[in-house]
Amino acid sequence: MAAAPHMAQAHNYDPSDVPPPTLETLKWAQKTRASLQALMVAHGQYSAHYDHKKRPYIVFDWDETAIVGNVQLTLFHYMLEHFAFLLPAHEFQKLLHSHGAEKLLPLPFTTQDGKRLSLHTLVQDILEDYRALAARYGHRPHPLPRDELQQDPTVLAFKARMAFYHHALTALHGGEIAQRWLVSLAAGHTLTDVVAMSRAANEWYLGQAIGTIKWACPPERAGVGGPVSATITQALRLTPEISDLFQIMQEHGIDPVICTASLEECTAIFATSTEYGYNIPREHVFGARLEEHHKTLLPLEAANVPFPYEQGKTALIKKYMVSKREGPPLAIIAGEDSTADLIKTFADTPLCCLINRKQSDAMMPFLKEAAEMRTLDTPRLVLQGRDENTGEWLPTEASIFLGDTMAQLP
């Protein structure tokens, strides 16, 4: 009698059949990498209690976290270099804050020769430059060629005054007001055009040296308030440690979620890109949004969407993630100035990884606490260091800040 045919046995996939994927060593601080790896193994699909219907997720800042640099500031500098502003002068004027305009700005906000000036005179000089540039270049396709504009004294003055204004606005009214202003400057463009500009800005600044640059008003454009200057930081680099983390997380069945104070679409072209190596789903990118009218962006924040800065960032995560996943984030990876409320609100989140950089007053206590936790076996707060002069991470919790040579803790 012929032997009965051998029947193949059905076999359901069991994640325990293979070892869990691990993070590349790269330039992670050892304890920070180990903490993230342990968290993924304990809560991902290789653990016994994993529930694929309630996939865990980790919330990331984008600026100064997944990249070295800032998407919105990069776009701001690019728009100034190319005079890429489309609003009529009377509409542009509405974007310039003038609270306490007649008071003299505090030190160190003075002219190049040390004279005090008021916010009112600064705004008037900005508007005079803007009107002149709009009349000269408004009929031409934007953005305009950078090399051509660098020969124009009015462009040089406008750049310096706008950067000076941004610094003053931050000092006087705080980071959130300044960030809302930066986002509003995209008004007048279509979203498609803003994304194209942001992509061009990324390509340009990724190829430039990291460092500080001084923008100054030429003497012939002194204006009413006097010639001012501003020092900007030019820095944009990719972070391979984060792109590897994104991949390994998803292999563990854990979703990376971006929540940033920069424009959402400008961040998404970075975060979803295979070219840049991040490649996360578009629906997991959340950021600032503006209202649109006939596809043109308005200087109005999108209704019913929290502006993602401090409490707004927390509200956005609660609205789009906590309510749907029925739970808080598994971890928070933070480098922006605007994430203290998120860390404070989700006190039960077991791990927060903080990029060691000079942070806002609200964030610095968490960085200092993370430094104190370095001796614990299972710290809730961990640090990741970097060298701001090269745009690369360091395999330690300490960072070398821009212009320095020695690594330091918060």
C-alpha cells in the first residue's frame, strides 16, 4: 500500500521565531540606545501582550530632533535670500507685531552704532524696504535668483531687519509668538509653492557649511531707526540614528508620530521621503497649518486644529492619537523648544529622550533632571548628545555646542 502523502502543516507567524530587530549602534549614547531598545522589546509585537488593534506609538519632535536644524527657520532664511513674499504691502504690514511699539527695544537690540530704537521705527523701516522690493520685483516669478539679489542693498537691509525683528520678537513675546509669526509668512503662496520652496531650501542648506552668518543693513539703507544687523545660524543636517529608529520601531509594530511647530506640509516632505531616509507614513505627520482660500494660504491658523506649541502640541496629540489609540504615547523624543507641556502631561509615558541643546526655560528643567538620572538603571528621562559644529550626534549624553570645543551636560 502506498504511503499516505505528507501533508504540509499550517504555521502561523510567531514573532518569537526570530530575534527582535535591534538599533544600529551608530552614535547613540549607550544608555539612551539601550533604553529605547528595551522599550521596543517590552511593548512591541515581540512581546506577549502586544495588541495590534491598539498599536503603540512614539511621539517625535522634528526640528532639532529628527534633523539638526529647523524647517521653519530654514524656509524663513530661504524666503529672505530670494525675496519670496507675495502679500501686498498693506497685508504684509498686518503680520508685524507692534505691541508697545513706541518703547525702546531692550538691550542688546540696538543699531550697528549702539543707538537704541523702537519697534515702531524698526517696523516702518521694514515696510519701506518691503514696498521698494515689491515694486521692483513683484512682477517677476518667485522665488527670485539669490545671486542677483545679493547685489541689491534693499534686499540686504530687508534681510537684516527681518532677522533682527524675529530675534526681538522672540525676546519680547516668547517663542510661541515668534513661531506663529514665522508660519504666517507663508501667506500669499499656494501650499504647492511653499512645499517646493521648502524642498529647495532643504537642498541648498544641506549642502552649506554649518556656522553663523551676520546680515547687516548697508549704510545707504540706514532707514529712520538706523542700520541694524543680526546673526543667524545656518545649520541643516540629516540624522541617521533617527531614520534607523523609525525603521526598527515599525518592525516592532510601533508607529513613529511627528508633532512639530513647523508647517506640517514642509515637514512632511522631509519625514515621508525615502531619499532622505526617514520614510514614515504621511498620516503620522502633524504640524502647523494655515487656512486656504482658492488654494492660496491665508495668514490665519487653521480652524479647529491646535497650533502645535506647548499646550497646543499636547491638545493635537490628544485629538489625533490618544483618542484613537486609547492611550498615551509609549515615549516622547524631544528637541524643540515647545514640548515641555507634552512631557509634563503624559507623566505615565515611561521614556522621554531629550536632545541635549540650549533649550527654552520650560524645557531646561527636564534636561537637567535627565542629566541627574544618568546613574539610574531605568531612567524615565534620558539625554542624547550631539556636536553642533558638525551636525552629527555624539555617543554620549554631553553635547558640543556651536562654536565650542568641549562637550557639556545641561
